[in-house]
Amino acid sequence: MSHPESATPSPVDYVAVQESEKFQGHRRRQRSFVFPMAIFFLVWYFAYVLLGAYAHDFMATPVFGNINIGLILGLFQFVTTFAITTLYVRFANRKLDPVAEELRGELEDIEAGAATIEGNAR
């Protein structure tokens, strides 16, 4: 088991990577999707809960047979969840993953270069 004191320090300056424009842009891009979508879903969810708590007559309005507005809106909660998940996966595949792979590749290259240099020094 290795101890933190004896471990060789990483040649990657992760703080510098985190502060880099590429990484910050990546975070902005991710947050530009996640925060608005989270707000949208929370508003939609709490609206459903509040309607269920305070608008009994509206939620009990029959649409057809025993199916009422409350049931339809409740099922739509699931549909919304799956739709948001699908949208995020598509967004991540198109916009986030390529940049993340590029950043990972750069960091792995730095690590590999440092390992080669350390191997040659021995």
C-alpha cells in the first residue's frame, strides 16, 4: 500500500487545467443545459404537486372513463423525465463528450510523457 508521502507527484497541474479556458468553457456548456433543465423540471414537478394538493376538482376532472387530468399529468411526469434524459444524452454526445475526450487525451499525454522521462532518468 502506498503512502501519500512516498507517492511521486503527478506532473499534471490539475488546478491549471481546471482554470484553463477549454475546461471552463466545457463547464459553462454543461451548466447551460443542466441548470435551465433542472429549473424547468422542478417548476413542473412542484406545479404538479401543488395542483394535487390544492386543485382537487381540477385534477379529478375526468378525461375519459376513469382517467382524469391528475393521472395524465402524473404519467406525463415520467414522460418528461425520460425526455430530459434523452435530450441530455444527445447534448452530451454532441457537445460535451468530444471536449472531454480531448481534455482527457491531453492529460494522458502529459502523464505518459512524464512516465517516459522518469523511465529514462532511472
